Amino acid sequence: MIMQLANPSLIPRNWMMREAYLSAGGGALTGDSELDDAENVDFGKVRELLEILEDPCRDFAKENIDIDKRFLGRCPFEYQGIPGLAFLS
């Protein structure tokens, strides 16, 4: 029980940050073609990550908190094998 309170159930990963960055309009700033339209800006992913990171030791699955289920598992398939997103060096 004590370890569950001290260990995060969610660890922020680069792929999570990238999705939040792109959905918030980051692609327009960098010339990333995935998001270059200001009309598509959505801060929902950023808000979701901020809420999660306020208390990453919560048991999101047990508390039935509505978050992206991919956050609780392994790296999603679409990011596997991509350096910097799935793994570092």
C-alpha cells in the first residue's frame, strides 16, 4: 500500500507530450505538416495531461477516472520503433 502511494501509476512519456503539443497548435509553430491549421487547435490533451500530472500516483483505473487508456499501458503501436517517442538513444 505504501509503495502504491509513492510510485506513479502514470509516467509522462515523450509520445504523450508530442500529442498534446501538436493538438495545441505546436505544429504551426514548427512547420510540422500534421497540424498547420489554427482552426484545429485543441487544448484538451494538454489539460488532460496537466490534470494527470498533478497527482500521478492516483490509481486512475481503480478510481474509474476517464483518461486516455493508452496512458496506462505500453507505448502505442503507432509510436513503436520511433526514436525519441518510443525510446531514447
